[in-house]
Amino acid sequence: MNILIAIGGRKYSKPTLDLGMKVSNSFEASTTIAYVGKKISQFSEKDVSIVHQNLDERQLYRPGVRTLEWAYDFLKSKEYIEEEKVATFNDNLLIDEEQSRMRVLLKGKHSNKINLILRTGEIIEQLRSEVQDNDHDITIIGGGNNKGMHHDLVQFIDSSVLVVKNYSVKKQYKILLPVNNSKGSNKAIEIAEQFAKANKLSVEIVTVLENKSSDDRLKKILERTEEKFSNAGIKNTATILEGNVVKRIVENAGDDSIIMLGVSPKNPIIKYFFGSKPVSIAAQCKCPVLVAK
């Protein structure tokens, strides 16, 4: 599995990076941590003068270098990477791979499964390119206040998306797993099972009945999912809810929940104009939400 963790300012990215690495470790995944900075005009005065500056001043024209350094130090402190010789972040480790992408050259234990990336350009476009070019299965982003960006990322990026909202490393979480008959729901169940098992979390499985025509089918899915988690030795509960899907899930989500649910394979243009229940849930809930595809 390949996972992409998008980070921004250091102050707000720690929860994103912390939860993101826990997800990555659960799957023993290859992980790319990316910062997307604004692209500077090729002919700006700053670019002309930069020829005379040394590598230690890169942060002046490479927004995000210091954020990558912070992420590097975080990974070392948590022993996600163990460098053999280099004790501190060194700007000389940055190598250009293409016009809008740079990578930190890492060596040592575990580092073959971790990439630190600096991209420049428009954030949605750059993350989408990163996902497409490197076949990432899950993209993990911070919860910030830019709901429009979350909407576009969930709708148009070709991977599952985890929005990290109000996450605290000190809190004991449980997984809230809404299930239905969509392909995305099956993916959410797989992710929830592995993450719960690796982190010893309990799972609250729910299904929401909106109309009688789907009642029996959804009840059977709930029963099968409950049996699956029980057989895997994962503590779980199974509950049937009734009413509006978005409203009922939002009501049942606590600040100690990590919601994992699937999105239907509907045409993204149709979803953009007519809405998506998982996107609405991600926008309204005040806890981390993973939308699986």
C-alpha cells in the first residue's frame, strides 16, 4: 500500500503527520510526506538574485523547506527513520526530480519506505499529480477551515482521503464504521479492520435505513461485518439507525470517533453538482473522517 500525507504549516500539521504515520504503520505502507508551496515566477527579481545565495538560504525561495526539516525531525524522534550518519537535516539532501518536485535523499533503517517531497504549484493539482504518478491508495490531509479544498480533494483525487480534524494524540479513539452496499464501503471495512487490529481500537458498526426497499440488504451487510470483526478478535458493536444518513451519522459521531466510510462510484461531475453523503459527513463532523474509494 502507498500512502500520501500532505502537510502545511508546522503548527497545524503535527496531528496530521501523527495520525497519518499510525495509519501507514498499520499497513506497513510506503509513505510520501509532501509539502506543496506556491510557485515563484521564473523571471522574478528574487529568482535572479538567488544565484548568489547558498543552499542554507533555500527557505527564502523554496517555501516548505523548513517544514520538511520539521517533518524530518518528527520522524526521527518517533523512530520512523534512523539515519546512519547524518544527525541533522541538511539542505544538500534535497534533490530535484522534475520541475515542480524535489525529494529529500534519506538513508538508513526504514527510510526506503518513506519519502519527503516538496512540490510547487496549485495544491489540488499537485496532490492529484502526486497520487496519479505514484499510485497512492490513501491521501491524508489536515482538517483546517478550507472546506472547499476538502470537497475538491475528496471528489477529484483518485484515492481514498482521510481528513484529520481535531485529532489529539492524548485521546483514546474508536472507529465509527457506517456500512452499506457500495464498493467504497467494502474498502472502508478493509481499512477499518486493519487499522483497528494494529492499534487495538474498538469499532462501532452502523447502518442507516432510509427506506424499506433496502432494509433487508443493509441488515445482512451489518451482520456480515459484525461477524467479520468478531472473528478477527476486534471488539465491536453493531447498530441499526433510521432516518437521514448524513444527519444520523453526524449525531452518532463523538469527538473520540474516527469515521471510516465509503463513497459510491458515481460520476465525479454529478457528485460535484448534486452532493455526496460522505463529503457532507466529512464537512459536518468535528472528528477525523476517512472516505474510502
